[in-house]
Amino acid sequence: MKCPYCGESDSKVIDSRPADDATRIRRRRQCLVCAKRFTTFEIVETVPLMVVKKDKSREAFDREKLMRGLMRASYKRPVSYQMLEEIVNDIEQKLSSNYDREVTSMAIGELAMERLQTADEVAYVRFASVYRQFSDVNTFMDELKVLLSKPMLQEDAETPPAAKKPGRKKKAAEPVAAAPAEPETAEPPRKPGRPRKQTVSATSAAETPEAAETQA
């Protein structure tokens, strides 16, 4: 393997380990001339996938070309190189699984935008502006409106309705018992005593028959 620093082809492997779910082998090498270290990857050789461009011309799928496009879109953005490698690996795996010989450049661009939209929205807009070639500002603004509406719709769908707090159950009103009626107080019985004498007044005595006869 040629050294990228001094150009010499003499190097030795000092570390080797699987990478990307064992689809590639990562090897750490050291140049025997300048003693500098560099990394290489070993992958399984596959049938080259041809990319059909917009003008119907064809070219072999170039992993590095896709990586350069993603790096330009994410320039000065909080997107690490490792994240971009994961995006390219995922796209490459999907292309190998779903396409046999040929794939359109449009399909590759859609896969790249789908991953960039979740990684960084600014990088997504940059990549979409180049890939879709917006004809005017209105078309660009329409794309921004679609981008801004998606997070809001997702938040509304993920936010569950507010559940009512469990409160104390109201007790049923207990029937009010009627107050007991007070017993009627009977008049105390009179003590037996002597019969009262009836006093006859003079006026009433005169009105009796005996008094009339005497007067006669």
C-alpha cells in the first residue's frame, strides 16, 4: 500500500479490526520509510453499480463523490465526519440491496436528503438547493415551508392529550333524616277533690219556681 505522505509502497499493518457491522475491515498501517501512520479499509469486491444521470448518461457509482457533496452541504455545520461516513455507508448498503445494476441519480439524491434532514436542516437545504436546482425564490420558499411544517406536525402527533388528574370522588349526598316529632305533652290529671258547692246568687234564686210561689 502506497504511503499518502511520502509515496513509498513499503508499509506494515499494526492494527486490524472490523468496521461498519463487519462489512469492512479497518487496517492501521505504518510506513517503513517515513514511519507515519495511515488508515485503509478493505471491502468485498462487488459488481459496480451504474448511476443513470438526468441526461441519460451513465457512470459508476462513486462513494467519494457522494461524500464530497455531503461535506460541502455540511460545511461549518455541527455534523461530524463520522456521521457523514455513516450516512454514505447506509446509502451504499440500501443501493446494493434494492438495486441490481443501475440506479438513477434522483434516487441517490432522495436518500441523501432523507438522511441529512434528520442530521442537520441547514445542510439539508444546501444539498436540496443544488440537487433540485430551484428555478426561482418561490420554489425555494415552498421547500422551506414544507421543511418547517414537518417538525410541528410531528410534535402535535407525539404530544398526547392532557390526561385529567385523578381527583377525589364526590360523595353522594346522604339523605337527611327527619327530626323525631316531639311527643305531645298531656295535661296532668287533676287530683280528686271535694265537689265544688254551687253558690246561688239572689238574682238567680228569685228566678226559680219556688221563689215565684213564695212571692205569690
